Amino acid sequence: MNASGTFLIVVGVDGSEQSLDAVRWAVDEARLRHGHMRVITARHYPPVPSTVATRFTSPNKSRSTR
């Protein structure tokens, strides 16, 4: 229960059968407890190689030595 007295179940879903089972369980629990449910998801984007040239310098170097 949260501070306002409302029962909240948070469940993550990624499309797998196991996560869909978790959503079904969360629905049943929210109904049983007269609560609310929040479903969250995330998406992973693979890194894309950069075509921009970057220059990294040590943060300890002073400007006068460049």
C-alpha cells in the first residue's frame, strides 16, 4: 500500500511469455486487493557507431599546455 492507502502493483513486461504471465498475475492481484496496476516496459536500442570525430583530453591538463 502507498501513503494514500491505495494498493499499487508495478509489473514489467518485455513481450516474453514469462512477463505476460506476470501481467496476468498482477491483474488478478489488483482485482483481489481492489488496487491499481502499473505496467512498464523499456526498449533497448543498440549503439550506433558515431561518424563524428571527437577529441578527448585529460581533465588535469591546463589550457596553457595545449
